[in-house]
Amino acid sequence: MSTATLSLILLSVMLLIIMVATIIIIAVLISKNKSTSVPPSATVPQMLHCTSCGEMIPAGTQYCPKCGALNENASRYANVQQDSPSAGFAVLSFFFPLIGLILYLVFKDQTPLKAKSCGMGALTGFITSVIFTILFVIIYVVFIFGMLSMYA
Ligand SMILES: [Zn+2]
């Protein structure tokens, strides 16, 4: 066996190891996101004081039923309630980093946790594709050199 063939086998093994490692890292990141997320009921109160008159009003109600003032706390919690890390969006962003980036920009104000999932997915996907591209170029170059040395 020539040195080029050996190098090619070695690089293929390296590629396989990196691929498996990346999948493990993504799995860990997704499971970590899930475990650290708290259920909405634990952080979001059911009733809130009106910021204007102090009356107890249900969370998610934008306007106080007593004085009609806009309740900033309630509307803020209404947004928080819908926000949670999304494994589905993370996976989608991993395979399509550009879509992930767009989703991140769309979600970052209203649902920061969902945006973070997209951002992490997109970043991991981007880094992985860069690593894979570099490795494929190396393998290709080694392969070409191997061919050249065979026929030289
Ligand atoms: Zn009020």
C-alpha cells in the first residue's frame, strides 16, 4: 500500500470520528436546552397587579378591566409564555444554517429562547459544513496526488 492510500484511509477515519463527535455534541446541546428550560407555569404568575391601579388582573390580559390602563407586565408575560427552546428549529437550522440565521433574527425580540435554539443550530451547522468542506478538499488533494504518483 502506498503512502497516499494510507493517508486517504486515515483521513476517512478522521472524518468519520468528527462526524460522530458533531452528532454527539448536537444531541448534548439539544438535551441540555430541554433540561434547563423551566415550565412556563413556574415562572409566569397567573395573576398580576395592574401597573396603574393595583387591581389583580389575569396574566396575558393587556388592558386592565378596572381602569383600562395598558398593562406592560401582562403583555410581557404573554410573550414569555410562548417562548421555549425548540429542538425542531435547532435541527432545521443545523441543516440549513441560512434559514437558522433568518429565524434567529425573526425570533430574537419576541422569543429569545427559541431564537437561541435557531442560532445554536445554525452556528453548529455552519461550523460542521466548514470542517467537512476542508476535510473533503484535503481528501481530494491527497487522492489526486496518490493518482499522480501511481502513474508518474
Ligand atoms: Zn388598573
